[in-house]
Amino acid sequence: MIHIEHLFNFTDIKNSCIECFVKIKEIVKNHRYYIGISSNPIERLKAHIDEKRMTKMYLLCKVPTKPLTKEIETNLITMCTCTAGTKCINEGDGGEGVTNGENYVYVLVK
């Protein structure tokens, strides 16, 4: 299921990262989670259901360009994996699955 109630439009790197980080903490609580980016959230969720058995996707930020989307994802993964007690399951820096147009930053919750 894709949730859009937390979705906002990109403003700038700093503020968008902060807003995403706050929303991630509100959404995930004590659950395991995965941060990602995609140009096609519906197809990406289908892949995550098969790969990670994660079925809840929360769209966080709609971003106008590929480089900005990748930068936000990398920053969020760093912010979340450096937080004590985190249950972030990302293993790399991210940056895949986006196109040159609009893309989305999302969090999956197990």
C-alpha cells in the first residue's frame, strides 16, 4: 500500500532533508525501515514486496531532478544510520531507480 498523506514538494536540500527525517521518525517508530527513491513508486513497491517483504510505502518528498533526489536519499541514509538505536536496513548509499524527471523519496516500513 502506498501512503501519500506525508508527501510534500521539494524546497531545498537542507529543509527537505530535515522535513523527510522528521517524517521518517514519526512514521517508523520502532519498526525496521528502508529509505529509497523512485520515479515509479507503484512498480518499485512491487519489487520491494518480492525482495524485502515490505508492503507499506510512504511517499515523503516529490523532487524535480535526479541529482537532487539522489542527494536527499544519500543524506537521509547517513542521518538515519548514524542515529543511535536506528532500525534502518539500508546497506548502501542509494541513488538507483530514478530518472532525469520528477522522482520521489520514500520510506518502507516492515
